[in-house]
Amino acid sequence: MGSGIAAKSAPWRLVEAVRVFFSAGEASGDAYGAEIYRAMNRAGAFSEIRLAWQLAQDVQKWELGGDASPARIGDWIRNYYGGAFVSRISPQSRFDDLVSEIAVDVFQGLIPSERLRGEVVSAVGSRLLQSAGVALVADSSNWGAVGILESVRVAPRVFGGYQQAKLRLGHTHQGLFVPIDFGYINVKLARRAKQNGWKVLYFVPPGSWRRDKQGGDLPLIADAIVTPFPWSAEILRGMGANAHFFGHPLKQMVGPLDEGRLKEGVAVMPGSRLHEVSRHLALAAETLQNFQGTVRIVVAPNLDPNKVQESWIRFGGGDAELRLDKYEALKESRAAIVCSGTATLEAALCRCPMVVVYKVSPWAVPEFLARRSKIEFISLPNILLRRPLLPELLQWYAQPESVMGELERLLEDGSARQVQMEGFEELDEVLGPSDAIDRTAQLALEIVEES
């Protein structure tokens, strides 16, 4: 390795214009973040990163002997990649100053090739963001909690991730911060990001389903807000925010429906939070003990399928398919048992009639009852349509006999099933266009270009 090569500053200026940091605290946010990242990729936002990262990996394999000078590496790249590589990286960039700098620094071991990607696009998130190619700053797989007791249990993990995110937002190179829902942490991080010079695009702000109010500090901490409901955007704009309604992101994520598809069997969506999954699996296992059709258990991305299967067997569940693709499972099923949450909206968009269940631990019952007394419904379709479209069986009412009774009414062709199917069509209209992810990615690119 040549002794005359001086250590150079890290070559992040090649791609710093597209530095993005996602922050997703729960499973739904992890899914949204992964899809926005992929949409930005499709728009070409990270083509430079992919090329530079590939270059960094390739240069580690080169056998250049004792001459690893910029000129030597530059000649090698020209011969190997051709002029197209140079023009695709940046029409304004000087080839030797930028591309060769990356190659030399990686070749000398000054920067690992993995850092080239991780420094540019990173996230607080879980398996979906990671599998999409985003480097995780903190793993939020098990951050989800409902109630004070469960929140206390996950607090150390959440606080540790929050500290890691704060460090990343203090990076000398600012970019675009994309917090997704999870207001408890993300509002604080968004405020921090703004203070440190980052642009902030808040996606699915907390409490966006409310028709009477929105978070009062959102206009101050976000350069732009993308909300999944039209009334939310209207309220936020009235507060002075740069708010957008592009439709609900789930409509694009669910994708097209096959109207002629044969639907049979039952899907079980027990939730994504560890403390709720076992209770709902136990309920579903007893409910479906004598069911003769196909049972599909949807496993959330943050859960271990083997542990879910072990729990199902331990609770006395019969033959069942474990499914990772929730949308396909819902589209194939004639009805579903669904834990209250985002999953109820996903099932509705997949045109899968459902019975909604939710059970908390005995310790959390007083808090649950106090919260329940303040709201009319807990499932999103009922909240959005402002009427009891879906049966909600909560706590003591979520018994195997009552769940099976509702399920049987939905499995047969009758009024109960027809009412829900008609309600799903109405809900589809409320949720607007089907390209919210793509339009959000385009807005993100516009913000980056303006900064």
C-alpha cells in the first residue's frame, strides 16, 4: 500500500444532499418507513449511494499491490466501470476528487464500506426498514406498549434508543429527519432535529384520526406534515402548518384487489406488541378449536415466527399456517379475528370482514376502563365512519363463544357480512387516493433539494 497517500476527510459530501434519518417507534411505522425509502429509491434518490457503496465493496477486493494512489485507482475505475459511472454519480463532481477519494479511504481501511450507506440513510426502526437496506441506529422492535405498566417495562429500551437518535441528530451533516407516528419520542426528536438544522417531515402525526384537534406543537417542529386523513390536514393548515393529505398510505401498500378471488378460512391477527400477542393467541386458539377451515396466523415483522408457533401450540391451537405477508393472508381469508389497531384498517382495505378483539392484563384493567370511557369506539374503521360497523369484543366480552358467534355470522352470506363489505367501500372513499407513499417520497426529495 503506497506510503505517500495521506488520510483524507470522509467523502460524505458526495451524497450528503440525500442524508435521511427515519424514526419509527412501532411496527406500523417501521412498515411505512420502509415503503417511503423504497419509493425514494425508485425515484433515484439513492442511486449515488448504491453506486458508491458498491464501489466501496469492490475496492476491498482489488489487488493493487503497493500502488494504491488516486491516479492508479482512478484509472482502474475508468476501465472497470466506464464513463457512465462517473456521470451517474454527479455531473458537477470532479472524478478524481470524489470517487477516487472514496476508493482510497476504503482501501486503506479508514472507513468500512458499510458506513458509507449507514452514514447516509439510517433509522430508528425494526426488521422492515433494515431489510429494505437502511442501517439501524436503534432497534424499536419491542418498543410498543399500551398502558402505564407496559410502558414502564419498555421504558429503558425506548430511552436507550432515544439517546442514540439524539446523537445521530447531532451529526455535523444535517439532512432530512422523517419521524413516523410515535409521538411520545418523535415529537422530542423532531424538536431536537430542528434545533440542529435538520429539515423535518412528520409522517402520520400522532392523533391524526381526531376530528376536533391536532398536536399544537406540530407546526413549530415540522417543515412539512403528511397526514393520512383530510380533516387532520385541514386542522393543521389552520394552525399554520405545511400539511398535506395524499391519501392513507395503507391503500398503496395493500395494493389492488382481485374481485373474483375465492376467499376461505379465517385469518388471525394477534397484534405486534409482545404483551398483547399471547392473550389474543390464547383467545383465538380456543375460539377456533373446532373450526374445520384453514387458519392463517399473521406474524408481525418484529416477532419471531417460531415463538408464535410455540405459543399457538401451547394454547391448544390446531393446524394453522403462519403467514408473514399479512395482506395476502387477509385477501385469501373469508373473515378474521383482529387485534384492535392498524390491523383493523388493513383488514378493511383487504375486504376481509372481521371481529375486533382486545384484552389487557388484569393489572391494566382500571386504566383500560378509564380510557375506554372517554371514547366511543376503539377500532379505526368504526372511529373513521363514526358508527359501529365492526363488532368490538373487549376484555370480559372477548370470550371464545362470543367471538365464534360473531365470526360465524361473517363467514356465511348474510346481512352481517354484507353490511361490513358495504362499509369497507365507504371507508375506501374516506381514505382518498392510492399513491400516498410515492407522493410523500416526492415531497421528501423536494425538501432535500431546497435545503
